[in-house]
Amino acid sequence: GAGVSQTPSNKVTEKGKYVELRCDPISGHTALYWYRQSLGQGPEFLIYFQGTGAADDSGLPNDRFFAVRPEGSVSTLKIQRTERGDSAVYLCASSAGQFSEQYFGPGTRLTVT
Amino acid sequence: QKEVEQNSGPLSVPEGAIASLNCTYSDRGSQSFFWYRQYSGKSPELIMSIYSNGDKEDGRFTAQLNKASQYVSLLIRDSQPSDSATYLCAGSNSGNTPLVFGKGTRLSVIA
């Protein structure tokens, strides 16, 4: 079946602009996660949804970052007033069941110039 | 602060040898552990999960967990050049909770 999909695959934006990154999870997966990965580092947790609600947003670095999942499927990560330090690969993962096996999408590479 | 530690490598092994990748974690509440393989420029791919003490084998891969020592390892038997990648160790509390990742160990299998 289809895996996790993310769009766009690459996004270049200017400092101060607003961006939206989209994630479409595996069908039927109720849990959806956003991570951010910088070069040479492991993925870093940002926010986690169970259904439509954000179950844990403790990883969001500041209030410029926001994410929604209005119908419990597709999620959008929104970044306002982008900064050069926001440049990274943004990964989305989804999971179902008790033991948190998370499956990652291909990621969106965000570059802020 | 929950931490997962891995040797960054690179770990170089000859083709056909056993590659041994190690990981330690700080949070005793962690219940589930995962190994992901990440090729350069690609996203992490789940290769093994382990939830209880002992060994779990899947093909050429064996994951080992020792909760008393807070230690997780991955053995890759008959290593192939196609196994060359960064291997990420991750842990989580039970249920659907976020993963805490190590920085990854870069493995190079030399033909």
C-alpha cells in the first residue's frame, strides 16, 4: 500500500516568509508525528497528533511553528516569519497500534535564504 | 532530559563480516526501541523493533536489548556494501509516543 507522502519535496524561501509543509499519512494510521532533522543529527521531535488533536507539542521550538490535522488524516506544519536556522529536513511519520512503529515519509527539505 | 547515545563512527567492516552497532539510553521509562537505516539524502527506514529483554532476529539482523544496562544493539551478519548507511537508534515510552533518536552511526561495508 501507499506509504507516507510529503509535499513539497523541496522548498526554498526567503527569510521572513511563511511556509506550509504537508503530510499525508498511511491510510488508517491514527497517530502522526513531525520531526526535524539537521545535517549529522538524528530526527528531533516537534509535535504529535492522535486523531485531530495535538497530543504533545512540546518539541515545537517557538510560537512561529504551528501544526494542524483538522480531519484526522492530512497534517500541515506551518512556519511563520522563517529564519535561516529553520533550514532542515522536516520529516513526517505515522503509526498505528500499541507499540509505536513509526514509518517516515520522504521529508521536505526547507532552505531559508 | 531523555537521551540516546550512539558512536557516530564511521564503522568500517569488510564485506561478509558482522557489523555491531551499539546504543545506550538514559530514560529508564523507555519501553520500545527501534533501529532505522538512513541512506544519504533519504528518510529513515524502520528495520527492527524490540520491546523485551533478549535477542530478536529478522533475517541478517539481530537486535539485542538489556534494560538493566540500558543498552540496545544491532548486529548485521554477512554485511553487504548495500548495508552502508547511517543507523539510527530510537527509544520511546509505551504506546504511541514520540521517538527519541540518537545521532546515528555511519556504517561503511568495504567490498
